[in-house]
Amino acid sequence: MGEGKDGAALSRKPVSSDVAAFVEAARKAPTPIPGRGRLVFALDATMSRQATWDLAQHLQGRMFQVAADLGGLDVQLVYFRGHGECRASRFVSGGQGLASLMSRIEVRGGTTQIRRVLAHVRDEARRAKVGALVFVGDAMEESVDRVMGVAGEMAMAGVKAFMFQEGDDLATASAFKEIARLSGGAYGAFDAGAAHRLESLLRAAAAYAAGGRQALESEAQRDAAANLLLQQMR
């Protein structure tokens, strides 16, 4: 599983029109700037996720805003949907570029592919430092043992996972919390109607990816959600 030059296919499914549009948008996205923080923004794009996908698309620019004063941030979009489709863009340097990528994607039915996301982030981090993974989802439908094995490998590559769960499914919460714990990251939950809560979580994760723990500590002084994440991290 690896990233292509202009927008990676992490699966071998036939190319659909929206995938082609995604790849084209990736080619046009702002070029990353060497030396800046890097964050992987991964989302579940299966059918139940339409409302949260739209919300995340609207809010993702906040990550770049909070990172701007910390030297900036380059973000890679990773998503999965359907039965076996998992894709990654190249890293982009601005919220407008990321929004353009997200606007090309339609949700589809399918099951979770969190293990593939973690393996991809692990491989990215082995090539060049990745400050954090932000994952937004509402389910975990895979073998917990297999997922945790890859989570440990990702942690060894130096990536902290910020696992953000929509809803209150207990099994999902347990798995997300364990991924966060293994990586030294943090877990947060939000309701589909709580845009402010998700915004705060995204801002906090971006602060960490761009400026490290000190930046997250500063964000935590202003925001309760950031403080909750900080208290979990080691």
C-alpha cells in the first residue's frame, strides 16, 4: 500500500469519474513547503458518513488557520469507502486545496478499512516525518488484534493518532482509545450536530502537528477540548 505521485490509489479498483476528479484536483493543489509540519487527515467515507463528511469539509480550513502562526502545515487526505477502495492525496499546503480534494468525493456503502489507513500512515512516516494522524469515523468493523498490531508499528514510526469518534458506540470507542493510547495520542468524541466540538478537536490536533506539545498546551489554555486531548497524551 503506497502513495502515488499525484493522488494515490491504495486499491486496484477501476477508476470512477469522481476518483479521476480527485486525482486531477490533487495535481492542482498547492505544493507543500519543505520543513513544515505534516498531518494526515483520514476519514471514513462509507454511506453513513455523508453529514460528517460535509461538516469536516466545511471545518478543515480551521486546521490551517491555527497552524499558520506556528510555521504552517501540510496535510494529506486519506479516505476509504466501498469494498476495498482506500485512497490518499499528496500533501497540500492550504485549506482551499484540501477542500477541493474533499469536494470531489462521494460517500459509498462499505465497511471500515482503518488498518489500511494506519499502515499507510506508518509507511509515510518511514519516508518523512508525520507529526500526527487525525482520523474521523463512527465505526470499527475489523479484527481488533490486526488493527492494533499496525497501530503499534505506526507508533514506532513516531506518529501520534488523534482518533475522533462520532457517536457513542462502545466497541468503537474502546478501539479508538486503544489506537490513541498505543501511539501516545488522544481520543475525542463528538455528536453529528456539534460542529464547534469537531472544530475544536481539529484545531488542537493541527496545533500539535505544526508546533508540538508546546503549541497544544497553548491551545489548551483557550479551549476545553484541546485541554482534554492534552491530558491524555504522553
